[in-house]
Amino acid sequence: MARTDLVKKATQSEVDLTKITSEAIESFRPRISDINLKVTMRTAGKVKISKDDYLQIFSILMDNAIKYSKQKINVSLTGHKLEIA
């Protein structure tokens, strides 16, 4: 079997980036109760992406931000650009 046969093809669909990012942030709320969280979202609406891949990447970035932050996490989603610091 070729290596490319083992790679799962990501299913892309139109998703509301603001909505799925907000839902993902809410899932982290219990873990960040002691951290000051600032969220800024100004998106361009729906984009065609793999929702599962986006949520996986978002979760990794949030996990790292929680692990290495001192007291504050800034999540900024502007247009199609996501920043977590």
C-alpha cells in the first residue's frame, strides 16, 4: 500500500469561523478560570476549511497557551488570521 493511501483526506466544507472558534474557546473555560482571557473576533464570515483540522490546530495552540502563559491569553481572529498569544 502506498503511503498516500494511508493519509486521510480532509473533508472541507463551508463553516462559520466565528462560531466554531467561540465554541472551542468555551470548551476551554473550565481550564482557564485563573487566566485572564481576551478574545477579539472580526471575521469574514464563512470559509471553506476542514473543521476537524481547524479544531485540532486550535486546541493545540490553546493547550500551549495555557501551559506557557503566566496570567493572560489573547485570542485574536481577524479575517482569516488566527493569533493566540
